[in-house]
Amino acid sequence: MARTVFPLRRLLGLFSLIMAAALTLPAGQSLAADSLPSFNVGYIFTTHHSPFIVAMAKGEEFRDFGVHLRPVVEKLKYELMDGDTPLAMLNIIVNKSGSETTTMFAQGNMDLALASGTAIMAGIDKGTPMKILCPTHVDGMSLVFPPDSTLSGWDQVAGHIKAAERPVKIGYHSPTSAPRIVIEGALRQAGFTVTQDANQIDADVLLVDLKETSNFIPALASGQVDAWVGPAPHPEVSELKKVGHIALDLRDLPPAGAWHNFPCCVLAARDDIIASNPAVVGKMVELLGKSGQWCNDHKADEGKLLAAWTGAPAEAVEKSAIVFTSDASENWMNGQAQYLDMLNSMDKFRGSLKGKSLAEVKDLVFDLSFLNKM
């Protein structure tokens, strides 16, 4: 059999093509990257999702964590790394809201994502097979009055409500948001009459749906509301711009300690992803926990990174009272139970969560097993 002889020039040409292909790969991508499992991972442009944003921004600077993200295409594609071993390719999706996130979960276009716990509950109620894996943060919610207000702390706020000749109008941005649920729950427990009916003039507090966080400042400036409750960094931004005054951190509402570690955003994943890729899911939980602690310990650096990534003022991010954690504490779980009860009382559920207590649906909503493996 005759041998095929490759001239040196052809060999050099083939070598050049291989090198050119390697050099055109995005920074950090290996030739083996195509063999990695690929997942769509969603987040929202909010300081609530700082741990994931910071993990992307810091990249291989977090190598010492043992788990980190290696950039392939900045802000769009990352390798999830376990030490020096790539586990998965993450395709990054920026969502506008929790409801958009759950819609993508239902369509099969989202594998893992950060979103509000209430949005994930709503998706589970509609039949989307997914689970809450861990918190991403707690607290970071405030009651904001006009900039010339001198109210400070619960006693002064309660005294102001009692002395008012008409219901004090407090705005919120979403009926199922954590600030709205916390303020209503605390006011009712303190003995105040709370209503959403503008005609109930004998109420102590009138809650007003402002629809969007962008309406906080205009509603306060126009007198549509007397105050508003909102999540970080909006209260801090309002003070920074001198268009609001933080009278109270909602974690300090009575009874003392009851509103500490109240839940908001979570990491969630589809059931089939959890079952088929537990190592990847576990490392994502671990990454958010470690990155979140870094954010807690480096508030100024977190502020700079978030300012560059999302445009949020660095000073406002640094002053935020938000606490990043993946710990599903007893208070956090109690808060989830309050969410479920509140959403049921508002007739928001039609499916598997309708009329149910958290104890009845805990295994349907949560998979916290990965927290025990960290």
C-alpha cells in the first residue's frame, strides 16, 4: 500500500489553522469547552443579586473559594469551575422581573435563576416543576418619608401614625413584594388598622400600590403617598439624592427580632436539572454563599463593582442594610410561610399551593439538601 506523504508546507499550513482556531476562542475558553454541559442561568439587574454579579465580575480572582466562574465571553458566558476542573458552561440571561424568569422556567428556556421567592412560588403553583434551593439575601428594606422628615425609629413612626388626622398613605411597588408584606404584617400586629380602600377614612394606614419602584420618588414628591416601603438600594438612593429620608429599617419593626432575616430573593432550578446535574447545582449554591459573604465583608468594593455593572450608585450600595446569605434560617423559613399565607389570602394561587400551609407543600417548594453539603 502506498504511503500518503504530507509536504512540510501542508503540515505547517494545517498547524497554522489549528493555532488560529485556538487563538480566536474567547478569552478563557478551552478546546474542551464544547464537551461541557450547558445551562441557561438568569439574574436581574438589582443589588439583590450582587453575589452572582460579583462572582461574574471577579471571575478567577475567586479561585481561592474552590468554586468560581471563568469568563468565556464577559457578561454572557462563563465556565463554572470546581478548582481547576470545569463543570459546566453557563449562558447568562438578564431578566426584567421574577415573573419573566418563571415564564422562561415554564418554557424550558431557563435552568437555574435568581428571582424573588414569591415569583418562584407562583410558578410552582402553576405547575412548573422547580425548587427553591437557597436564599441569596435577607433584609435590606426600609420605610422612607419626605426628605424634610425627622422621624427615626419605630416609636416615632408609630406616634406619627397615631397622631395623624387621616390615614397615613404608604406606597409599595408590588402586592407580593417583601416590603409590602412586612409592613402590613407588622402594622397589624401592632394594633393598627390597615386598608387598601381609600374610602375607609377611619383606618390608620392606607396602603397604595405604586406599581413600579420608579414611581417611589414621584409619588412622594407629589403627595400621592406620605411614605413608601422599598428594597435596597432605592431607600439609600433616595437619601443620596436628597429626595427621601429613611425613617426605619423594616428589620427593626416590632415585635423585636421577628422581622430579622426576612426572605426576598432565592436561587431556584428546574427539577430535572437538580436530578441530572447535582454537582453543578451544588457548586452554584456554594458559589453564591461564598460570594455573598465576600460582599458582606467588602461593601465598598461591592459598591464599585455594582456601579460598573448595573449603574447603581456605589455609595448607595455600600450603605445598604441588605445581608447576603445562603442560610435557610428558622426566621427565613417563617417568612416564607408568611408569604404563602399572604398570597393565599390575596387569592393569588389557583393550583398546587392554593389553600395550603407551608408544612403541606414544603417538599414541593424547597430542596435545601445542597446547603447540608457545603
